[in-house]
Amino acid sequence: MSPGGALDAIKVSAGLVAGVGAAVALVVAYRKQRLGEEEHRLQEESSQRDANRLFNERFARASDQIGSERAAVRLAGIYAMAGLADDWHEGRQTCIDVLCAYLRMPFAPRGPLPTFDQPEYRRPRPWEMFIGGEPVAGPNVDAAGEAQVRTTVIQVLRDHLVSEDGRSWQGAEFDFTGSVLEDASFDGIIFSDCHVRFDDCLFVGECGFSQTTFRRSDVSFLNAVFAGRLGFEYSKFEESDITFYGDFTEKTDANFQGASLTSGTLRILGPRKHGGSVSFVEADFSGGVLELNPSMLHDGASIAFSRAKISGTDVRILGGEHKAGSIWCNGIDMTAGSFIFGAAEWSQWPVRLEGTEFSFDGARVSGGEIALRHVLIDGSDVHFENFEMLDGRLNIASCEVDSGTLRFLNPVMTGGEVVMLESQRSGPLRAVTAASQAGGARLIAAATDDISPP
């Protein structure tokens, strides 16, 4: 072999040795990496088991404290459970369930209890043992201490729902079904992507949801009893589905003053005997649907929309036979959307006003529609004093007066459409005809077949 060939052979051999060495090194490194990963996995599993064991021990201790007969120990348990929920993300919902379950425990409210008739088909509610007789003591004899513990539970929930930072409990489920909530404050809470149930609850005293935000959340108050003040002042409803269905008493004061509805649905359905008041004074309705179904208004009952702004919401007050009370829509400002009072589209019977005062005094319409749909006025006073219409639509064609009044005093009708029967253009509604003809609003004659209920 020539010197050059020997040198080439040496180079090839050296390359092969280097390649084999590199391969061996890679295999060794790979095995070390796999061994390291396996060791790390085992360490993580061990750490997770230790953490879970610690979390379970903390959960057991907090649960034992919450079940104590001493209020001070129960308070410590409430704070311990909340702290565990902050640290234990996987078990957070379980901790929240325990806190909500505490509020569902039997509790005799300190204040006066409501009385009202109940339909026979309704399922019993857990707290009804306190109605119609002597209050029954709950599991804790220290009434003042128990009230303090319950207030603390609600405060802890509020503290974790007033923001949307890392410690927030947004997105969780909160089940208060059957709770007695006395002077409970949920003010300022943000329910974001939450599922919340106040079904079968008894609200007593001053209960507040003022400045609360409901965002992409489902909240239900089914079969609840509202026996005191329920404040939703300046709350916000965004892309949420909120449903009230229960009993209002003469002490009910549901106040939505200044609230805003931008999207979603807010329903107040079928109070069986509607006492008290529901107020949307100065509320801002820019989207979504607001639906009220009061079955009956009684003495002293009222629904108020005074000075509310409607710029896109469909507002519906549907159904019922109203024998007293009042509905105030004074000074509303409508630019879009609708305000419909009367029978539901599927109903064969008109809504009767038999002593209820209904006012649109000072209302201003520059878009949208106001409609009295299949309404029978029988002893009520419905009045539109200083009503101003620049655009939009006023439909009173299916509003019939048996006794009582439907009157317009000094209306200004410079645009839009007024839908009424030919027979309505004279008599009490001639002011509408005259104002429309003078101002430029179009009068549209509705045929009887067009307004008959389905």
C-alpha cells in the first residue's frame, strides 16, 4: 500500500471510531436523559401524592371545624376552607360546594317571617318548617354566633368574586338552593362564566346585589320567596340568563334602579300574588330581553320604569289580571327596541286592567315601538300626558276601553307611526289624531282581523 493510501485508511478508521464513539455517547446521554426524566416523573408523582395528602388532611380538618358546635371554631373552619380553595385548584369546586352547603343548613331567621298562600302543586321548601308556627331551632343553639358564621361565608365568597385575578373563583358553580338568606350582601360581586342557583331560597331583610356584574352566567331564583328588600341598583347584565320565578309579598322591594342590560335575558316570571314593588327607574336598556310576567297586581304593588333609557332592549310586560297598583313609565326615553304591555302572543285572553294606574307621562320616543297589545281597560286610568313622538311606532289598535280611561293630553307627534282603529280616531283619542295630523306622524288604520288574538 502506498503512503497516501495508508494515510487515507487511517483517516477512514479514525472517522469510523469517532462515529462509533459519538453514537455510544448519544446512547449513553439518551439513557441518562430517560433515567433523569423517569426519576423526575417519580419525584413529581411523589410530590403530588404528598400535596394531595396534605390537601386532604387540610380539607378534613376544615370540615371538622365547620361541623363544630362552637361558632368561633366554625369561623376558623370557614376561613381554612377558603384558604384551601385558593391553594388547591383541582379541589376548588369541592371547597366551594362545602361553603355553599353550610348556607343550605336549617336556619331560623331572626326577623319577622312572611305569610302567603302556596299552590298545592308546589314542592316543599326546606325552610318552610319556620312558616306558620314557632321558629324551630337549627343545629346550633347560639343564634347570634350562627348568624355571624353565615355572614362570614357570604363575605368570603364576595372577597373571591369582586375581581377576576388569579385568586378569583370565577367560572365556578354556586348552589344556594333552599338557603335562608337574611340581610345577605352580594354587593359588588362579579359573576363571570358562573352557574348560580338561588332556587327555593327565602330572602329576608335587606339582601343586596347592588353594583353586581353578571357576565356570561346563568343565575336562577326559581320558586324563591322575596320577603324583604332585594337591591340590584346599578348592576350590570351582560350575555347572561337571569330568571326570577317565585313569590313576592307585601314587603317585597326589588330595586333595579340604574341597572344596565346590554345583552342576554332577564326574566321576572309569574309572581303568584304580586305585592311590593319592582323598580327599573333610570335603568339603561341597550340590548337583550327583559320580560316580566306579573300574574296579578295588588294594592300598593308597583312596577316602575320612570326615566329609563331603552335603546335596543325588548321590554315585555305580559299577562295577568291587574286589580290595583300602578305601572309607571313616566319620562322614559326610547330610541330603539320595544316596550310591549299586554297578552302573550299565544294567549287567547286579553290582559285586564281593573283599577291599575298606568302612566306614560313625559315619555319620549325617537325610535323603536310602544305597544298595548290585547289590553282591556276596565276601571283603570291609562294616560300619556305630554307624550312626545319623533319617530318609531305607537300601537294602540288592540287596546279596548270598557270603563276607565285611555287619554292623551298635549301629545307632540312629529314623526313615526301611530297604529289605531278607525273607530279610535274620534272620542277620547282624538288628541292623538289631531297631534299626528298637525305634527307629521303617520296614522295607520288597523283592521279588526289584524288585532284579534290568535
